[in-house]
Amino acid sequence: MVAASGEGNVDASDVFVETQSDLSEGELREFLGQRISRIKIPKTFEFISERLRDDAGKVRRATLAERVSTSG
């Protein structure tokens, strides 16, 4: 996730989908809307096919930063 400036809003989030999935952005928004505050739901989602975590389960920050800088 990429935090926005200001009130803790989140501008964008990468979503890893394990296999072929027909998960839509609308379904994801609805799911999150039932579980977290509306202000915490990202404005945009990018569905990705590779994990952004290493074998230890830590976020590969360099890869994430690269994705963010090339997407916007």
C-alpha cells in the first residue's frame, strides 16, 4: 500500500491474486467496506501476479517502490 499525505488515506494498493480469479475491484471494495473504515480503503487497486514478499514473508520494499514509481 502507498500512504497518501494527510489523514491516513491510502492512494493505491497492489493486490496479489493466487490463480486465475474473476475478483473485481468492486467486489474487493465491498469486502473491505464491511471490514474497515471507508477512509482506509485505497483509491485504486492494481492486481498483480507476483508476490511482493520474500521467503521470510517480508515485503520487498525495493520492488514495491519500483512498481509505485513506474506506475505513477
